[in-house]
Amino acid sequence: MKIRNQLKRETVDRLAAVAIVLVPLSTYFLGTKASPLNYSLSMIRNELGYRIKFIAWGITTGLLLTFFIIRLYELESFRDRKARRFLMASLIFLVLTVFIPYMEDLWVLSKLHNITAFLFGVSLIASLYLFIQFLADNHKKIYHWSMKRFYLIVGGSVFLYFIFGSTGIFEQYFFLSLSIFLGILRNKLC
């Protein structure tokens, strides 16, 4: 029974590692279908006709991030319901974002798309923030390291958003830096 549980845990850990690598790779491949300086992922979807790929990317990315982060929470026995609700909300908001088209001609849909995209980011960040705060009690060194990187991801994303606007640069940075952070954090905790 012990060996079976150990194999199951190792398999889940390997799947989590693959998940966190696939997030930035799929974001990169979709986000570079056109210049990330000129096109956001939503623009690539609408203007260049990659609607199905964009929807598949959003659903896959949301599921992979959620799976990886839940696995991280389980490794530390983090059972905060609010953090899990924020995480599930981020998944729902990302899926809604990819299904709602951003079209400048349709003002209401464009605003709704932007709102759900914003709520995705806020929900995900809130969930991770609660987890990092939880680490303060058990892993002081990791907590300080995590909080600095967390602020770098959030601050860097906001900075790039204001410099470049809602473009692929901002999106690429967010998903790449978040994935690297989560992967290193997992290794530090293990």
C-alpha cells in the first residue's frame, strides 16, 4: 500500500512538473503568431483567426495552472478555503475571457472581456498571496524569497502593462515569470 501511494504521488508530481512547463510554452507559441509588441493574445484570436487555438490555450492554461497550484497547496497542507475559491474563480474567469471575444466594434463584449481578464489575474494573485502568507509560519526563508518574487511578478506585469499596454509582452511576461516562480517554489518546498 505504501509503495502504491508513493508511486501515485510521484506520478502526480511528474504531471505537475509537465503542467508548469506547458503553460509558458503554449503561451509563447500562441503569443508569437504575430508580434507581441503589436498584438495581444485576444487580438491574435480575433484579427488573425486563431479563435479555436486561443480558446484551447485558455482552457488548457487555466486547468494546468489550477492543477499545479492545488498540488502545491497539498504539499504544504494548505487548506484555506478562501485561497481555493480564488483559485477556482481564476480558472472560471480565464475560461470566460477566452470565450468572450474582444472586438472594438462591440463595446459591451470588449469591456466584459477586459473585466474577466482582470478578474482572472486578481483572483489568481489573491490565491497565491494567501498561500505565501501561510508560508511565513513554517518556512521563513522561503516566505521572504517568495514574497520578493511575487512582488516582482505583479509589479513587473503592471509596469509592462503601463509601458506597452495590453499587448503580448505583458501577457508573455506574466505567464512566463509566474511559471518559473511556481516551479522554483515547488522545488524549494520539496
